[in-house]
Amino acid sequence: MIARLGGRVRSFFRSMAGQIFVILTLGMTVAAIIALLVAEQIRRHDFERVRRQRVVASAVDIANRLQRDAARTEAMMADHSIGGAAPAPPGVALAEPDTALQEALVERLGPRSQPEAGQVPTGLCFVSYTNRWERAAGLIDAPRPDCWIVRFTDHAGQRREMALSFPRLAKPPSTIFNPLYLLVIVAASAGLAIFVARFVSKPLRRLEQAAEAFSVSLDPEEIPERGPEEVRAALSTFNLMQRRARAGFAERTQLLAAISHDIQTPLTRLRLRLELVENAELRARLLADHEAMQQLVREGLDLASSTEAREEWSVLDIDSLLASMAEDAEELGAPVRFLTGCGGTVRVKPNALIRCIANLVDNAVRYGGSADISCARAGGRVLIHIRDRGPGIPADRLDQMFEPFTRGATGQPGGRTGTGIGLTIARSLAMSFEASVRLRNADDGGLIATIDMKA
């Protein structure tokens, strides 16, 4: 079970859909994380900007108060009567001045103000305030307020220093590397990737199925030309190829049929004249050659017509068909037996199936002396076996036997030889109803021909 699942997974990732899925999932996940990182940086920048705006607003307010009434403002700051503003403690140095804050103060207070500003620890600004904070119940771990030291020159040219405090703005935690957040991103990317992969690979699967159907039948249904423009163009070209191939085979069949028809008349006249030969032995040899010529013409026509798949599909009882064919052959004196059936029905082209079986049975009787027919089901397939009791065929020549004009053993029972296209005809007929024919040697002697088709 695990091995089968692993095989399916490997097969999926080797397919185009699997590779598109991986590329899109990784690409969209990385893009989403990068976008979130950029958004996080922008959010941090905006957060700092808001903090500075509060400092600038407070500093400008104190500067305006000093301009209106410096003495009163100084007294209020010393008495902590102005919330969040107090005189700066002496000796506090700005280790890292806030350049952005100083530029904002220059814009509001003017270049003559020569502002200096920066954030310092709360304890440096308000020592007594910090002590009271630490003594308050329940506030030991509470965040301390932000403290800023601002120095500037006022309108009168006097240098001013103040400490500004604000409630600390809590930075919202980053969600970029939150496991749940990452899971949502990956799941959404994977879902979209699966949809895109299926959407892209679906036309290719349709084309693959059509090509496979065309490889086993010259008369498959044309592919509906749907989808994007490029896909429609490819499907249209494939359909055109099918039509041209069918037209070529039809033209060949018509040509062979015409030749066969035209040659029948001179062959008939030739036979009548051969009957007039007085030498009996010579007449017999000539008539045998004449019969071989007629057989070759008939089988050549059969080979051409076997590629034509104009017959309609039908559902038939496979056991009844095999039993009746065996009975008909026995009535004609052929050693043919129907051994075991497989039950049920199959969807085929009846005449093509009958001709295919008849060719294989004829080969078995001619070259193997007898034919045993049996049927079995395996993995959603129907297997029809025709077995003879002959010498078999060398294993390295089994596939060659389906090539036109290829013969097996030179010496056949009764001295009879064939044209070498019987198996070629059988394979072409099987392809017309989406089946295949294969040969194998039986373990205890003889050759087994198997028709493999859909159940």
C-alpha cells in the first residue's frame, strides 16, 4: 500500500501538473512572504513616524507656550503641570540623536532653532516618577512610558531643554513567521497551484487520450476544440491530422478494392483455361498457384479493409459469441473447442471482433493442428485466448510475426503455407475496437494468441 502510494506520488511530481504545482506553490509562498516582509517594514516605518509626530506636536506646543508666556510655561513645566512635559534633567547626553525627528522639528520650528532630539531611558528623565511607578501595585511589569529629550533655540535666542514623555505604543507582534499564518499561506498557494496545474494540463491530457485512441483506432471521436486560443489551435491541428490520415487509408482501401475487383475477371478466365490443361499433374500445380494468388488478393483486401473502422459499437455476450464460433468451426470439420468463458458482456465492434478471432483460429488450426478458445477477466480487461498444439515460435520472433508477409516455420501441417499477413490483419482488426493482440509460447508446448480488450 505504501509502495503504491509512493509510486503515485513520484508519478505525480514527474508529470507536468506536478511540476507546475511545485513551482507555483513555492513561487507564490515565497512571493507572499516577501510581500509580508515589505508590509512589515512599512508598518514599522509608519509606527516610528507616529511616535515622532507625537514628539514634534508636543515640542511645537511647548515652543508656542514659551513664546506667549515664557515664565509661566517654565513654572508649569517645573511643577509638572503640563502633562508629559518637564524640564530636562541636567547632564543627559544624547548618544544617538534621532536625525529624522530633528529634521521634522526643523520644518516646524525653523532652521534657527537648531534642534537636537533623541529617545533616552525613562529613568534618566523622571527618576522620582519611576520610583513611584515601581511602587504602584500591579504595575511592576507594565511598560514604561517613552521619554524624549528635545533641545532647541526659541524665538528669543535662548536654548531650551525639555523632557517629553508619552504612553508607550505597543508594537503589534509580527505574524510573518507565525506557524498558523505560514500554514494558511502555503495551503492557499497549494490550492491555487493545484487548480492552475489541472487547468493547464487538462488540454494536454485530452490530447494524450486522443492520440492514444488514434493509435489503436483510425476512427476515434474528434476532440472538442475548447480552451485558450493556443490549445484550440493544437486540437484543431490534431483533428485535421486524424481526418487526413483517415482519408489516406480510405483512399488506399478503395484503390485495393478496385484492383481486387478488376483482377478477379482475368483470374477467373485464367482458371477456366487452366482447367483445359491435359497434363493432370501440371494442371494441379497450376491450379494451386492460382488459388494462392486468389488467397493473396483476398487477404490483401482484408488487410486494407481491417484499418477501416466505420462499424458501430455494440454490446454483446462474449461467451455466447465464442461458443457459437467454435460450434460453427466444428460443423465445418475444424478441430476447434470452446473451453471456459468469462461471463458478462463487452462493448466492441462485433464484425471486427469476429473477423479477428476467426483469423487467429484459422492460424491455430492451419499451423498448430487445433484451436482451444477460452476467456478470462483480469484487472478490468477481457482476455480471449486462442491456443494451438503446434511447435510454437521462437521467443525472439514473436513480435516480428505481426509484420506483413512474415511467416513462421517453413514446413506446415499438410504442406500448407500462408500469405504471412493473417496476424497483421488480426492486429489491425483488434486496433479498430481499441484492443491488442499478443503472442506467447505455452509452457507445455503450443502457441497462445491473446486478444486484450476493455471489459
